Amino acid sequence: MKEHLSVGALSSSEVRRLVWEFSVDTSLLASADRAHGGYSGTNYVVTTAPAPSDSSTSDSNLSSSSSPSPSSSSLFFLKVANNQAPAELQYQVAAILHLARHGINTCTPIRLRNKTGFVSISLAKNRPAILLTHLPGRNADALIEENKVKATDVCRQAAAALAEVHELPPLAVGANMRSFLTGGCCNVADVASGRTARKFLNAGERNRKIKNHPYLRFFAAKVKELQLALRDAKTAELPQGLLHGDPFLDNVLFDEKTKKIVAWVDWEDACIGYKLWDVACGLIGCCYDTGKKEINKQSVDAFLRGYQIVRPLTRDETHLLGPFLRGALLCNATWRFEAFNILYTGTSATDSYVELMDRYKLLEKGGTDSWIERRAKAMRPGWASWRSPSAVKAAPPVPLYDDEEVASPTRRLKFKQESKQGGSFLSTLVLAAAAVGGVAFHKRDKLRRAPPPPPPKPWYQLFG
């Protein structure tokens, strides 16, 4: 589970003022309990009641001891973004409203009292807030750790729900929705374009410890592969649609009684981009056991099976799944490193990037990424709707380990010759405008190996 950050706490009067802005009668406010907000948000579960037990409306009412019974209460979810522009929350609101219009279960936003929209900036322009309806259920990662649900059941249902989102008509990129080229989606645009590298260079000039940090050499050596994967995705014209952007287990609400998924929540990284990126992030975010470096292959099978029951991957998507898996690990590890070694120093999450970096190395070294690609390809034929238990039961079984894996044919992408030339890289992909350097390693298949590493030199000299 993600660690809590002790930043951005609100006073009871600030919570009361924000809730009032969203047309909620503050005289009915019974409690406002701090909720898990991940790394970049401050969240509160707000409880109101039709008949307050005490006529007093002082700030002392904001305590868990005065919470009314569930039968007579209404629950809301107050979400405050830390160090973000109001547009960031507007993208989230647009994504949620799009889901609601198409019948996808999720927390819906409450309109402001003055009818000007859904995002409040009364705290500060860099601390916008929204109020959402509250859904029952608990975070799936907590239920799995407590052994109250099976990880494979969660992965299968979460993947199917994610695929349903990907099947929706996409939102148009514009004022209310962004492309992955401009933000969201694990900050892949910043990493691939060189903006993150420039942040590291600037931080290294101010802090010698950052300049000589071992993670930055790892980052410089791996970012080129991400650029090549995105270049190949553009050339292959991979399907695009609305992405969750951060499909990790702690963003899945699950009902421990019914053993059913409630909804995907926390759409702050929503954008329009390659659907395969969400699949790759979902695999690394849902299929690792806590504290383990090796991915859980049973969970991978469940995730791929659940997803492809709703939306089978294309052939080109299965070819690029391995590079996208490593790219997703790199972007999330880089986000953690930047957040807790440059932006928020001195927290218990300082070394949280190490876990993802180790998983990247093991995924690459052990050939697990190629195995996942073959599993995705084996499950690709059209399956019936995931809502039909009989159809799922009648589906042909796919063995966990394929005896003919070693004999699988070498991948043949229609754009393989173009990728070998690489001459149109800067002109065909906006993300690579800065052309971050590094070790040019693009692992396409088992027959293609990484070139020997260059002689050691300071990581910042790897960026031209």
C-alpha cells in the first residue's frame, strides 16, 4: 500500500467552508475523517445527517464521535489536490462525467453552489478541490493483504472493468480533456520528452547528492527504450481511448461481502492515450504481491484473461506489451524518486523507488516480459462477454505455462524496418523533441540482445 504523506492537512473550518461551496448544508455536517490520499492529494470522507444530534454547529462537530448512523447519513468524498493547477481536476471531472453518461459506476462530482462548475479554488490556485459522491467498498490492496479476497479475483474483475472503459467512445482532446502528450498517464510525456531529465539536471546543480545519485544512471540508461516503444506505437497506430492513467490496486474499490468490484476511482491521471499503456500499468500495479520483486504469474493470467474477455488486444499491442511494461515501471519509479528525493524530502518514502527499479531489472533479466507477451497473445482470440459466467466457463482453458514457448516465432512488426533505421524519430514523435540520450536498448525479441554498456561516466553526460 502507498504510504501516507503528512502534508496538506486541512483545519475543520477549511473543510466546512469547502463543503458549503458545494451546496451541502454545513449545519448537517457531522464528521470529516481524513482518508488515504495517495502521494499528491488530501482527502476527507464527509458525513452529513438530516437531523443533527446537537444544535451546535461549531467546529467541534467535526469528529468521528458525532457520526450518525449509516441509515440516516449521507457520505461525500472531498478531494484536495496538492500543487496542481485547477485544470488538472477539470480533466478528472470530465473523465468521471463521461463514465457516468455511459453507465460506468464511479464517484460523481457535485456542482458548486454558484453553478460555475465543479472545481473550487478557494483554498489556493495550486490547491483546487472537488466534492464527489461516496461509494461503498474498500481499497482492493488492503483486502488482499488481509486475505479477505483473492488477488486473482480482484485482477480479473479490475481488468474487465478497465477494458469496459477502453471500449467507450473517446473524449475529444480539448479544453476539458488532455492527450497523454501533455500530461497524466504516469507523467510518460515528461519522462520521454526530456523534461524530467532537465529537472534532474537542475536539481543536481543545487544538490550534489542528487547529481551523484545512482538512480539517475539507471534512468539515463533506460529512457531511450521508452522513447523507441512510443515511436513504434505511433508507427503501428495502436488504439487510443480514455485512460485511467494510474490503474493500481489502491485505486480499485472492492466489496468484501459480495466479492465484486465496485469501481475504479481516483481519475486524476486520466487522459487520452494508448490503451496498451493502461494495460501495462494495470499489470505492474495489480499483479505484484506486496514486497515481492517477481510478478505473480497467476495474477497476470487473471488480469489478461479478464481484460481480453471484454477487449482482445491487437497483434501489434501484444508485440509492444513488454516494452510498455518496462516503460510503466520506469515512469512510476521516476515519479517516486522525484517526489521523495527532490520535492518532498525527509519522508519514509525516500527509497520507495527502489522496489520498482528492482522489478524493472528482474522483469528485463528473467524474460518475464516476453512470457507476458506470449500469454497475452495466447488469450487474444475473441471471448464472450465477461458478464456471462457460462461463456467464461466454456472458454477453452489456457495452460499457465506453454510447452512450446521456446519455439514461438520471432515477432514480425509491419514497421520493423522503419524502427531499425530510426532516422524519422525526431520528426514523427513530439515526445522525443528533446531526444534524451542513453543506452540504445530496445528488446524486441529473444534473438535481439542489448549492446554492451558504454564506459562508466557521470549520468548527466548521457544527455546531449
